[in-house]
Amino acid sequence: MAGLLDSIVNNPELVESIANEVGIKTSDAGSVITYLAPILMGAAKQNFQSSRDSGDLLRQIQDSQFSDMIDAPKKAVAKGGLTDLGNIILRELTGSKENSGKVATHVQKETGISDMIIKKILPMIAPFIIGALGKKAAPSINQQQQDSGSMTGGLENILISMIDKDHDGSIVDDMMKMAMKYFA
């Protein structure tokens, strides 16, 4: 999972673009993004493993517009519409606006940054989470499509294995290892 998160957390152009868009220091935006990224990755995994329909989320991950954002975050942020797009993705990831609010409150406690700022960043970062998943999964998706001719159920398994690096069924330990890397 760390490789997935690195493409977001260690992407200075992304952090700077979001900081400029919401009007905060780059270091503050980096702190918020560092906390949000593993939470949203975990939410994606929970979506795939739940009884909820993951079809919309899977279609978004396969949409190349999101993976292209990782390579050109400044352009994606400047283009506009990121918040609306992100809110659609957040509904898939967190299940509700209330749950997104709980995420913002949690990150506020961890960072000391206003939850109003975090609520602005949440929908902006969600498309990049989807983009990172899509970009990382693309080679496996392409190979599976060539091997089987379809993606029935396979994408979920590919994505779960990418997020749960030690394959123990939980990403909590993976997130803790990632957090230790950034906060130690």
C-alpha cells in the first residue's frame, strides 16, 4: 500500500496545487493528505470486501481520466470540477456525507487543522486515490483481461491484494506501518 500512497503523499505538485486551491500552507496540506490517503484507501478496501455494490467504484478505477490525474495534478486541480467529482467518489468510499464528516473530524484531531479545510480537501483528494489505484492496477487488469477475456470479480481481488500488502485481511497494520514511515 505504501507505493500507492507515495504517488499521492509524496507528490509535491499535488500537495502544492491543493494547498493553493484551499488557501493553506503546503506543509499543512501535506499533513492532511498524509492522514486522508490511507483512510480513503482503507475505505476502498472495505467497499470491495463488503456486500455493497462496488460496480461504480470499479468503473471509476478503470477510468483512465483518474490515473492521468496522478501525472498532472496541477492541471487536474486547475481544470475545476474536482470537488463535484470527488463528492461522487466519496459517497462510494465512505458511504455517506456524515461518514466523510467523521473522517474530517478525526483528521482535525490528528493535525489541528480546521475540519472545514479538511472537508474541502477530502473531495479533492478522492479522485487521486482512485487514480492511484487505477494506475497501479492497470498492468494486472490488462493481463487478466488478456488471460480470461473479462474482469468479472477479478479487479476487486487485484485491488484488495494491492491495498492489503501482508495479505492478513486487514489494512490497519499496513496503514500503521505506512504512518510510522511518514511520522517517525
